[in-house]
Amino acid sequence: MLPAQSSTGEVGGRVRSQTGAYLEGAIVRVEGTSLEAATGREGQFVFRGVPVGTHTLVVRYIGYGASRTPVTVAAGARADVEIALTPNLETVTTIGQVAGQATAINIQRSADNLKTVVSREALGLVQEGNIGDALLRLPGIIVETRAGVNRTATIRGLAPQYNSVTVDGLPITNVDGNRDVALDQFPYATLSRVEVTKALTPDLPGDGIGGSLNLVTRTAFDSPDRTFAFNLGGTNNQRGNTINQQLELVIGDRLGAKKNFGYLFTGSYFHDYRGYDGSDNAYSTVGTNPFVLASNNVYDRGEEKRRIGLGFNVGYRPNTSTTLYAKAVWSDDYRWLDQKGTTWRPTTSQVDNITFYREPHNVFQMYIAGGTTQWGAWNTDLRASHSRADKTYPATMQITTRIANVAMTPDMAEPRFPRFTVTNGVDLGNKTLQRLVNVDQTQAPRDENETTIDLSTRRTFSLDGLPFSLKFGARNSTKQSAQSQPIYARYTLNAANSASITPTLIRDVATPDFMPASNGRSRLLPYFPDYDRWLQSVQNGAGTFLVNEPFSTQGRANSDFGIDESITAAFAMGTLDIGNVRLIGGARFEHTNNSGRANLVRTTTVNGVTSVTGIVEQKSSASYSNVLPSLHVRYQPVVPLVMRASFTTGMSRPAPGDLIPSAQVNAQLNPPTIVVGNPDLKPATARNWDASAEYALGELGAFSVSVFRKDIESFVFSQRTRLTTGDFAGYDEQRRVNSEGGSSQGVELSWVQRFNMLPGLLSGLGIESNYSFISSDARYPGRTESLPLTGPARDVLNLIGFYNLRGFELRASYVQRSARLSAVGAALAQDRYFAPDKLVDLTFSYGTQRLGSIFLNVRNVTNTPTVEYVGDRSHPVSTTYYGRQLNFGVRHGM
């Protein structure tokens, strides 16, 4: 109820399309006053303190005609209105990416801060249900590929650990010991949209120097009617050459006479087989030459994947001012990895044959419960969440065999694919020459739990006739990460047993289509260790196999660790509207505590034999506080133009896995790597300046320009050194350390346009394009050269041409990225870079909103490889070909 007042009342309502769909991001203004609001996700809006009398509500939404609706306000009373807008574009009433553009553009324009939105329609185009595919072509975003999957996002040149990922504004956990949340782990069918915020307000978590990715989940209340959507299709991977299955299903409804109870169920299933080829080089220094080829590992990897995703949420509205809800998300990802590789070692005259088999099993789950309520001018939001991620390895083994005394000459005419010529007559086809080097079994189950409680409240006022609001709140998050190592062993055979046993456990493997891009230069041996036979032999070979010590005990102890983290935060934020100007200012306080435990392994060497003498638990802890002020200005001098400027501060906590006082071994890398924790890492902090302008073009178009600068202190980077002594001689040591600071500045340009002004069939043409330029400078300990930050590409160009008319849609996408620094070494010759790349994708669909559509997507049309190099491009260290991928099927409502 509204308190009785003599001169003001309240106006509320909803904005919908002519089909009844809610329109979020519409701008509603009370003509002749300073009252203006953007509609929420259910098209809702409310004005308080509206003068008594008859007014006109003016509503604007790109892609729809403007609306003028009269409303009469009585003192102390509320007037409700329902406003239906008529679309200017045929595509808004059909389906496709263009329809989603209207939603995205309007939400972005109405936002208080700089934000990019990926609509539900754009998410519906992704392959394998991977959110990373939808982010790939946004301005200022680079999505990093791991094992052929777009997994983590770099925002404005800041690597994933400097950006936050949330679900409905609440933190999400992962099991990789870092803050690089894998985007492919979250079932996209549960999502309504994805928001990328590049200038954070005080009510958002402060750990996003680059920005924040918020995954907004669907609810039954997003639609006024029943919800039903599906995606049924398959994929074909060039390297797997199999037809795979994909299914997504969404079912929801609103029940009761007032439709105040809603439920929504989402389910997804994906199963595929893919493969990829790789060639990895490692170099050593001979004299003054740091690029003498030490080894070339070529491998053929097959990966079978099964992923199941489930989501369920319910909502209840006991009255018009209160909403209660509960949500659950569950994802199960099981993979079977089978890799066959040959390592050529010209400097030691050895040829290794390696079989690597692993079954990683990842389970993610998240639960959210909360409610919102409005009492007069107060709006209160209380939420709680718990997320858990588990990673186990039901099976894992690496078998390495070797042929020794092979004199060979490398041909480096094509350095990505060295060719080797045996010069001393050794017959590499003779399996009896194989001897076992070692068998590694390393199972490292890991789990991470995170629990968050969040409370915020907002109060609206009239400040001398100007709309003003004050929002404040608090949050507490606790996280526990742990890893154990129940199986960590390296087995060897004595010389006699190796000569008799090894050849019997080898099987012939034909790889006629291996690495076609090398034109026959890259070569696998025609046989490999047989995983099943070696597993059975190890299990039944008591007394035959020797456990390599102290390697096994060291690895088992070093991989048993845990870390706890607690974050307490509070914020206060004010918003003031002065005509066409909106001011948003405030500050956020965050206090962090963490504590870790790990093992220190003590060894002694007697007569050349090293043994473990003790394992001592090590503990570490840290505590720090950050105050993060910010100020934002939004100015709309004319209807089409929105301008923004902001000053923000941010921070980034070191990853939990980086803080653990331990060393972890990864023998599967080339060269093998030992990762050393650093409990003394400090959080990175930054001061950020942003400015942007966006101009609406016609009925569905916009041009925007953004500039930014970030001054960053103590950012964390990976430092690599080659170990030359000790049990891990020949390994790379990778350690995370704080830098001496750096800066990043850039420009982002974006143009989206539907050319509906063209006659006839040409009116379906359109373009989406953006270009990002980022210049960065970083100061690394021990280095005097001018180097960029790790992660950003200096230039990123995205071009998408599309045709959308009468249910037919065709899209051609092109991405071009310049080189980017991935890791810093002790000298220029040891710095690692990703090479420049160009990607082309194609998308086709046909259908209607009522019946659904058929679709065909082609990804990586040109089969562009992922290439890393050291020093310069003539010294590649990693070249991986993932092949083309087809995705096809039928969908409705996705």
C-alpha cells in the first residue's frame, strides 16, 4: 500500500510485444518530468513520486515503433498500464539471430554501465552447448581454446584469472585450482542470456579487473505462457569422422489462477568423438644458439566425450511485491582420452613411443535459493548459493618405451614439422628394439566447494524533485579446495625383463591420415604400447616391476594439498538522475582470508641413491583488505545517443592452486613440467578509466566506440626455467610470481546494421562487425625489455555478414587475431607467444517462430591450427590441428 500523499502517486506496468512476449530494456519515460526507467526482464517498470494528474508514458525500443500511452495518477494511488509495441521489422516476429539482436541492443543501451549482451537466440547457435562459442565474436573478448574447445574468456586483454564469472550474480566454482572458469561446463540450455560487464559498479564483485561474465538463468516467469523449446541434432568432426548426438530440452509453465507459481526444467545430452593432431618442439641452448632442437613430439589424440546437463527452478509469488525461488544446475562430463605419440630426440639419439590414456570425469552442481520483496520504496534481495565441482580419474596411465642409439639428422625446412633421417641404419620398424622407460599412473581427484550468502536493499527517494536511490549490501563467500593422490606411481623394469616383456606388449597402429598438413614430414612409428596389456601386466606383475623412487613418493606427497578461502564484502552505492544525466557512485569493501596446507618431502642421497627421509606438512596463510571506489556517468543528450564515462578500481586474487606451498608434476607435457606454488603471492589491483558512445542507427542498428585504460599493480604471471640438476633435471619449472606492474589501454569499435532500407530481397542483408586495439606494457622481474601483458592480442577483427528474411538466415563469420604473449621466460628466446590466426565459420537456418527451424553450422572452415612459438615464429613449440566441425539439426524456441 502507498502512504496517502497530497500530490503524488505511483505508475507501474509492463511492456510487451504484440505477441505478448516481455520486452526487457525498453526505455519508459514520463513525459515532461525527469522520471525514466528501463524495463526489467519481465517487461516491468515502476515510477514513484509521479505528480497527480494525466501524463503520457513514452516508450522506445529499437526494432519497434515508439509508443505514447496516457495515464491518470491519483494521490496516494497506483495506476497500472499494459503497453504493447508493434515491430517495425518482420524478423522480430520470426526467429533468428537478428531477433536476438534487438533484445541485446536494447539491454545494452539501457544499462547504467558499459555492458555487452549475448541473447538467448545467439546462445541457441552454439555447438555442443558451449557458451564460449557465443562469446568468441564480442568486442574486446578473446576466448582461449583448450583441446579444441572454446573454454575461457580474456576480457580487454586481461587473462581469465583477472575476470569474474558468476551465475545470476553469484560466484561459480571449478576444479582446476585456478579462477579460469571453464565456460563449457555450464549447460547453456539453462540460460536466458550472458552479460559481459566491462565497468563494474559497487554492487558487483570487485574481482574483475578486465570485467565480469554473468550467466543469467532462465525462469518460468520470463514468459507469460508455457515454455517449450528443444534442439535435436548432431555433429561431425573432421578428425573423428563420426555422427554424434546432441539434444537440449526446455519445459516450463506458470500455474494457478494468478499464474503465480512457475517451474522450468532443462535437460541436455551431448556425445561425440573427435580427434586432433599435434606437433610439439622443445629447444636447448648449445653455445650461443638457444634454438637447437632437443625433441619433437608428434601425437594423434582421440577423445570421446559424453556430457549430461540438468537444470530445474521453481518460483512463487505470494503477492505482487514478493518473489521466492530455488534453482539447481547439474552437469556431468565424462571423457575417454587416447593419445599415441612419438618423440624424436636428436641430441640424445633416442626415439620414444608413448601411449597416454585417461578418463577424466568432471561433475559440477550449483544450488541457489532466495527471494526479493518490495515494501513501499524499499526493495530487498536475499540470496544464497552453493556450488561444487569434482574431478576424478577412474583410469589413467602413460607408458613410454624407447629405442636407443638412433643417430638422426633433423630437417628444419618446415620448423613446425621437423623431418628426421636415421643415419646409422637402425630399423625403427623392429619392435624388439623397444625397451620400457617407465609406466606412470597418476590419479589426482580434486574437489572444490563454494558457499555464498548475499543481502542487498535499495531505497528510492526524491531529492529536490530529482530521482535518487541508495543501495547497500553485504556478502560472505567461503571456498574449500582439496586434492589427494591415492595412486601416484612410476614403474620401471630391470634390463632383462624390459628386453623380454616390452615387445610382447606392443601393438601395430596404422595412422594413414596423420597430420596431412605436414605433407608426410611428421611421422609416427607404426606401433605403440598397448594400454590394456600394460595395465594387466602392472596389476599382475608383482616382483617384475620396480617402483621408481623417490619420484613416486615425492609426487604422491606433493599432490596432496588443500586451501580454504573466505571473502567478506560490503558496498554502498547511490544513483541520481539529473535530466538526461545519471550519476552512479559508491565503494565496495572486500576482506580476504586464505590458508593452505601441503607436504614438504625431505630426501637424502647416499652413494648416488636418493631416498625419502620424511614428509612434513607445510602450512601457509594470508589476509588482506581492499577498498574499491567507483564513479559512473551516463548521458543521453538525444534519443539515439548514449554516452558513458567511468572511473573504477578492481582487484584480482591469486588462484587457489597458485598459493599452495607444494610442487606438482605433469609428465605428459613436452617438456615435462613441475608447477611450484607460491604462498607469498599478492592480489593484483587496478585503476580503470572508461569512456564510450553508442548511436542507434535506424530500426535495428548501432555504432559504438569505447576507449579504456588500466593501470595494474602486482599482476601475476607464469615464469618458466629449465631445471638442470636434481630428481627433476630436464623438467621445466613453472612458478607464478608477482610482476612489478603494467598498463593496458585500447579502443573498441562496433557496428551492427540491418540494411532494411534496401529494396525487396536485399532488405535482408546485414552486418555485425567489431575491432579491438589493445596496447599494453608490463614490467617483469629480471627483465628489462618492453613486453606486453600475457594474454591480449594487439588487434582483433570480427566480421559477420548475414542475410535474414522470411525465416531464412545465412551467416558468414570471420575472426582475425594478432600474436599474443602466453608465458614469460628468463630471456626473449624463452618467451612464448600464440601465433596470429584467422577463423571462418558458416551458419544456415530456415524456419518460423511457430514451427521451429532447421540449421547447419560449419566451424573452422579453413582448418586453422593453434600455434605457439618461442622467440619468433621460426621457432614453433606447439602446432595443433583440430579440423572442421559440422553441427546440424532442428530446433524450436532455443
